[in-house]
Amino acid sequence: MSLDLPPVAPAVTAELVQGLTPRLRKRLDAGVAKLAGRPSVRDGDTVRIAVDDDTHLELHAPGGTVTSTDAIRCGCLLAPDCLHRAAAASAAPIAEPEPESEPQPTPDAVPVSVGEDTPDTRSASPTEPDTPTPDQRAAAQAMYDAAAAVLEAGTDGAGAVLQAELLRAAHTARISGLPRIAASAVSVVTQLRAARCSDPAYRLAELTAALRDVLGTAHRLPGSTGPELAALRGAARQPYAPDGSLRLYGLFSEPVLTATGYAGAVTWTADAEGRLYTVSDVLPGGPGRAVGAADRAVRIGDTALTHRELSRAGLAVSGATVSPTGRLGAGAGVRAVRASGAAWREDPLAGLWALPVADQVSRALTGGDGLLFLDVTLTGTVREAAGDCLLADCDGLTLRLAAAHDHPALPYRDNLRLLSAVPGTRLRVVARLDSSPQPRALLLAADHPRDPEAHLDLGLDRLQHADLPAPAMAPAGSSPAPDEAPLHLLRRRVHQAASAGRRVLAFPGDSANDSRRLGRYGFACAGDLLDELHSAAADRSRDVFGRLVPADINRFAHAWLAAAHYTEEVDRSLCAAAWGADPALPPAL
């Protein structure tokens, strides 16, 4: 979208679209596309769009966000029930909700870091009932229906009207005390918009994961109780608890750039016992902020350290407050001063690499932070659908190291390309586990190839040819990368349905060959799920006059959700097996 529009609250978009007549709803997508080509100007908190020579549209965003329908005004004759207001809201970014207030607010009351991989699954209040309330059951059902309609239509058919229905369901879920599913629904809408406007940041796998989380949470929530219900509800904010004094050592920094319009940096630190803590600076913004945030001062105490400096230095904190995920608070009572750091090969940081790789993977698969601390030897490259990635030997295990982010403003991909030119180089790296049937991880930071006492944040620092050593011989004992498990036959159909909708699987065809192949490899359940997915997609009955009746969207959504959940769990098990880990057991620390 070329317009520089302020974020609009989901409830505003939903209300404006719902107020349109059926005739105008059919024209909404065309209206959004037409509006994108119109000139606009920004004057303080107001954005003015020239709809035509005589009509102007205004969006008022005090505080940077449009929070009411009255803040979008149009000068056409049909206003306020015109198409232009709904089109502008549908074209604008989706505003993130404001954090809930506390009885005694402090500067620690900051939004949850959007750079984290797993949703916050803690209960928002210890006094919440152990069973879903009637409002939560109704909100979950409305969310399921809206997400099933999106799945049935696919990205091409899920225009502004279906997106608004999902945003309405997200707003209802949030005010009913279900922040987790509300956030996932907003992610689905963001991915749909990226797909429909050919945004390079769009990833089908991310849309599939978000849609699976929405449908799965909405399906499970009405019958859940106790801790499971608390996890499905989620929490709108992270509580911070006092943690006394901390002596921290910088590990690395990574940029954050999300599809929901947030950007910044997260710096990882560790204490003497190896516990990890993060310092975040994530706010609305784009690639420029993701790159520049590393040179901003960290928001803890009066220290003048930037994120880039903290990743190589240390920090002494008194009066620390820490969230359950290890995020450091920046309250008024927190004091922090610069301290000496430690190299990766020195104590206490060296202990992070001493833990067996299988135990690290088990920790990542059982709700850990997902980070892996590995000693590897580069052996070459391998081509994947998303681009080349590094092959490395890790204690006899052939490992794939991929770029953590593909945006051209971030140097991940360029740094991997340079490292691929020096096979045989031994490196100590930090990576994030990628749940794949093959040993695969996303490379975040690495030793400097010529100076083992220094390290590079591969999303922020750019390698130069002068930084590379002379190529060495790759180890003779490294084994070729294994072939992919045939589970991709089911996963491909799951992704196709999320992208193109039910109809792409309803075309006449024979899925029996794929089902038999899955059965021969021991995936009989996957074969049955594939058959049911195709059957549910093609199931169309006729009324007494021979006319086709509407498809059973509920059956197709259930079949798709079962297939998506199965592939996720099998991928997790295959990932653990590939690393020699047991995902069902906690690591032996």
C-alpha cells in the first residue's frame, strides 16, 4: 500500500465495513485499490486524501492511531455511509491494542515484545474462572466462523469484507478476555493484506501458522479448563517481578522487523548461571528503525549503552524487574551501570556452549527461548525454495543454517553468502531452532572469522571480504543432507488451501497415490487426513431441485485444522529425532 496512513483500530474498520450496504460491500476491494493511487498529505495528526478533484477524505489520529469512526471523515455526498471511509480503514495498518492499565502503573507497563517467537500464554489474572465464560464461548465461536470463512475463500477471495469480519471477531475476543486469539486473528489479516498486495514480506508459512492458531484455539477453548484454559486465553501484558541485583554479560543483538508494522532491536544477555535476559526496544516502524534501533541507548536505568555496545559489554543492575520470559523492565526504581563483558569463549558465557546439543533442542521444543549455542564447521551450501543456506558439521550432524530474515535492509542473507565462500571454517554460533524434519536453524550471530575473541551480530553487522580467512578443506566425514520426509505431500495441501481456498482442493483428481506413498513410509494417519481433506473440499450436495447447496465450511475447516495440527506435531517430532533429542522430556541441566 503506497499511502502513508496512520494505524486504525480493528473495531473501527469492522464497524465501518458493517455499515456498508450489500452493493457497496461488493465494491469495497475495488475502492481500496483505487484509494491507493490517490495523492495524500500529512499535516500533524491528520492525513488528507484527495478522492477526486472535489472530494477529500481525512483521517485524524491523535496519538498516532485512529480509534473511532468519527475520526475518519469524507466530503462526498454519501458520507458518512460512503465507501471511501471503509476503504481508507481497510487500507490502513492495523493498530496494536493499548496495554491494560494496572492499579499502580509504572514505566514497566510496556507492550509485549513482538520479536518473541512464542505467544505469551499466561493467565491475565489469577482470579479468572476455571471454565470459559458464556461471552468467551460466544467469542470463540464467532472467531472460528470468521476464520473458517477466510480459509474457505483463500487469500484471493478474502477481501476487505472477510478481513473486517475477522477484525470484528478479534475485537470481541479481546474485550471478552481472550488476547491470544485476538492477536493471532490480527496476524492473519496482516498476512492476507500482504499477500493481496504482493508484499515481499509475505510468507505463506506464517499465514498458515497464524490461521492454524486461530482455528485451533477457537476449537479447543470452549471445552478447556484450568491451566489449559489459561494458556488459550493468553495475557495482554507481561507482569514484572522484582529480581534484586543482576550481573549480566552481553551475548548478541538481533533486529526485529514484523509484518504487523513493528521494528526495533532485542539484545540478549546472560548472568553467571547461564540464565538469559533480554532488553527490548520495539515500537511501530519499518526497516529503518530495525537497523537504527541497535544504536539507540537501552531503556534501563541511566546507562548510555546502546544495544550494539551492550551485546559486547556487561551490565550491573540493581532493583531489577523481570518478566516470566526474561525481559528486563525499565521501571523508575531500576538502576543500571556499564560493566565489563566477556567473550563467548570465556566464563561465564562459555558454559552456554557446553550444554549438549540434544538437550538444547529439547529445551527449545518444550517451551524454551528457542536459542541454540553451537560449535560448527562450515562445509558448503544447499539450495532451498527460499534461497541458499549454509551446510555445517556439528559434532557429526549435518546442519542447515538459514538466514533469520530475508528483508534486504538486514544483512543476514549477504553475510551467509560470504560465509559460504570459506568452507572448513570453524565457528561458534548462536542460532534459533527451526522446527523442521531436518536439523535446521536460523543463524543470528557468529564468531568473527579472523578474531575468535569478537563476534558479529549477523542481522546488524556486515561482513567484508577482508574479514574472511583463506578457505580450508571441509571435513571428510561430513554426510550429505538427508532427503525430506514425504510428509510434504500433506503439508503442501495444507498450504495450498490456506493460499487458494477450498476450491483448489475440490478439483477432480486422485489423491490415492499420495495417500499410498505416505502409508508406505509409515504415515498412514497422514494419508487418511489427506483423503478427508480432499473429500471435505469436494463435498457438495444438491437440493431437491438439483441445485448445488453451499459447501459445508465447518467440515472443511475441521479437516484442514486436523491436517495442519498433525503436520506441526510430526514436524516437531521429526525435528527432535533429527537432532537426537526427546521433545517430551525436559533437558538434563
